[in-house]
Amino acid sequence: MRQHIENFLSYIKIQKNYSDLTVKAYSIDLGQFEEYLQNEKIDDISKIDKRIIRMYISYLSQSEMKKRSLSRKVATLKSFFKFTVREKIIEKNPMSLIKTPSFEKKLPVFISVDVINGFLDSMNGAQFTDIRDRLIFEMLYATGMRSNELVSLDTEDVSISEMTVKIKHAKGGKERHVPFNNASKEILQSYLTVRKSNEDALFISVHGHRLGNRDVRRIVKKRIADYSKISNISPHTMRHTFATHMLNSGADIRVVQELLGHSSIGTTQIYTHTSIERLIDVYKKSHKR
């Protein structure tokens, strides 16, 4: 069982290009399942059937696990056993008739237009780190890219003349091109004049090395702490803000799906809740009574 799990983790990391955090979450979920099987004296993957899967889900439910966590663990098993069937490790998929438990999805947290504009305009320092950090926020908000996609950018991935960025290390391994705005272009040009490094990486530290996800989270936390109108946000909040503002301004949901790199439009639809404010505004202005 352990070898099959390791092969699956290698597959999603190398072939599917999943992030390190996602691979780690899959590893934890499958490790827990493996431990359960050991306790039940099940050491052969071919002996795992629907009954065992249902017993395991019942075991997890009795531990007062949150529905979101339970749903994720079941989804992990679905992916794992789909992989084992495709690799002809097993013949029948024990997860084929198992439904993923539903849960109430939390609405994404986003920043209002006025607040985000005020925050970005307040970042007007002239030091290298000031310009770099401003560009980080501008690019996150302008493109909606993920933090790990941001830190994976090389200088050659950005076209100033076309005002586009090529995201090569996207989730699921699908490359995409995303436009950015004039504000990002201006800051980018300023940044490239003060950026001194032989590294290919676009975003670098003061020592000239590529920034990592942890560095970006630290920068976001530090900069937000200096601005009283925003608190407790992450780089992903900028992605939520980008999607929400795009949809509220009338952007087609399929265009937003493409920009975000979502494989399913259902993932993008979580942002449409905020459009109700715009719908009500249009309704009040348009309805004759």
C-alpha cells in the first residue's frame, strides 16, 4: 500500500504539477487511511471494497471531523483509486458509487474597490523592497494568479509590450497567458531598473535569490499590518478580490474562469454571490416601480 501511495504522490507532483501544500495534504489523508487499514489487518490493496470504504468514512464521521475535512479526505481517496485503476493496480474502483459528503462552502473574503485602491496607492516608497512589494500586490490583484504561480515567474515570462504574463507552473499543469494593467506595467518597469540579480526569477530577495511562498505571505502580512483599513488577509485574498471585482464589473464568468485557470466553471461560480449587490443596484435603477 505504501508504495502505491508514494507512486500516486509522485504522479500528482510531477505529472499534475500540484503544489507542495496540496501534495502534503494528500499525503496526510492517505497516511491516515493506510493507518486505518493496518489497524483492520488489511494489507492488500485488492481487498479494499465499498464495504471497507464505507466503514472508514463512518469511522471518520464518528471522530466529529468537520464536513469540509471529511469531504476532502473522500475526494483524496477518489483520486487515489482512480489512479490505481488507470495504472491497472486494481480492476474495480471501490469509490465508484461513494458520494463525496456535501458541506456548506464559505464565501470568499475579498477587499472592496475603494480600500484596495487606497492601499495600493499608499505603497509609494522608493526603496527596492518598496517597489518589489508594491509590484507583488499589483500583480496579484491585476492577474488573480496564485501565490505559487507568482513566485515561479521568470523575467522572460512577462511581456511589457504586450502587457501579459505567462503562467507556466499553473495548478494542473495547464499553461495560461493573463493580461495585466497599466498600474502593474509602470511598477514593473520601475522594478526592473532596480532589480539586480543573475537569477531568472522575477521576484527576488535583497540578496538576489528567488522568493518563495513563505516570503510572499510574510510580505503581505507585514504590508497589511501597516494599513489599518485591512487586516488578516493572505495572498489568496487578492485572488478572491480580483475575481469578485471582475464579475461585479460585468466580466463574463467563462473569461474569469480562464483567467483564474479553473478547470471547472463550478469553481468560479463561488464568486458570483457578490454580484447580487450589482444586480440589486441595476434592478432599482431599471424597474419602473
